[in-house]
Amino acid sequence: MPIVTIQITREGATPEQKAALIKGATDLLADVLNKPPSLTFVLIQEVELEDWGVGGLPVKEYRHQLEAGAKEGHAG
């Protein structure tokens, strides 16, 4: 019985989006590994934005740096 955990930042994912994630993960396991959907469990965990990091930075700062870099790239 597969158990899939999906972690996302808590930024307002709608119930419809979460349902789509659950369906997509379930369908993927059925298609690739022939796992029965009735025995596939999907857990969505929402993490506070300040508890998420990437590239050695809190995600807000990382996104700010990406945005600043994108603006610099379009300035010329």
C-alpha cells in the first residue's frame, strides 16, 4: 500500500488544487507501478513559509533574489 507525502508551503492552495494533487499522485502510482488506487494514500502537508528554505536561504529571501535577478536581466 503506497503512501505519498506531498509537502507544499502554506500559501493558499485551494481544496480543488489539493484534490488534483491527490488524484495526480494516485494516477501516477497506478500507471507506473500498477498500484490500486483504493490502497494508495496521499497526505498533503502544508508548511509555513518561514519554515521552508532553498539554496541556503529562507524561501522569501530566495524568491526576492530571483525576482531581483530577473529584473536585472530584463533591464538591458
